Amino acid sequence: MSREVAIGLLEEKVTTPHIIKHSYAVEAVMRALAKRLGENEDEWGLAGLLHDLDNDLVDWQSDMSLHGPKTIEVLKNSSFGNEEMYNAILAHNAATGKSRDTKFEKALYAADPITGFITAIALVYPDKKLSSVKVKSITKRMKETRFAAGANREAMWSIEELGIDFPDFAELSLNAMREISDKLGL
Ligand SMILES: [Fe+2]
């Protein structure tokens, strides 16, 4: 499973620039989580990179449950990925009904919303930079339910099931995103 092939697929299938940026952000957070937990960094990173591959192929209004299965269909047609990765991608969307059992599945579920949440916090600052964001502002914003209301708090908190405290997760995610701040334009 090469990252180059995965990027080729991403750029072929996804045309929305913010979804491409989001994919790179989730990749970075997933790699950092795998490193922390002693798991497979490449595999977890690739799942992050590809988890929203079907963004342009699924009608989000009429059938949310196809978000995930459609990605797997594309990956299988491209002979890319493995079962663990498919299961993590399925489980990141609760509407698929796939339970989150493995560390891999739980990690992707939490990594997905935190990237958008941190992005929303960065955009509040005059310079709109990740370098302005502090871990404390992330934990504080978690309690403000009206701020970035679309970012699933329950999913982000669920990282604690992997034995990582939320502030620790916030710091790890912020640092991972900072490493690719140019790519994210933040
Ligand atoms: Fe996502």
C-alpha cells in the first residue's frame, strides 16, 4: 500500500479542496496516534488519508449510510487497502451501523472531528494560524456547545477509551497538524 497511490486516488476522486486538506489533517493525526500507541503508522495514516474518499460520490442528504461503503468499493476496485482499514473507514461513520471495536476503529472515529475542530479554533485568531492555538483553548472550546457545533464532542472525548486523556489528544493532534501547516494553509 503506497502513499503515492493513495494520494493519486484522493486527488482523482475528491475535488473539494477543504476535504483534501481535511484528509491530510486526519492522516497526520492518525499517524501520531499510531506512533503513540505503538501501532502501524503507515496503515493508520492511509486510513486517515482515504476515509472520506467517497465525499463526491455519496448523496449526503439522501443516504448517509453509503458514506464509507462507497469508499471501500472504490478501494477494492483499485486493489488498495486491507480489512482492518476498511473496517476503520466503515466505523468512522456511525450511520453505517459498524461498531467500533478495535483501537484502529476507535482512533479514526476520534481523529476525524478533531481536525475540523482545531481548524475552527485557528480561524478565530487574527492570523488564522495553528501556531496561535493553545491546548487550553481546545479543551475550553469543547465545553462551548455552540462553537463549531458540527464537531462531534462525543467522538472526540471517546479517545479516552484508548487510554489517552483528552488534553493529551488535543496536544498530539495540534502538533501533528502544525507539522503540515503549509499544506493546510493554517
Ligand atoms: Fe472526515
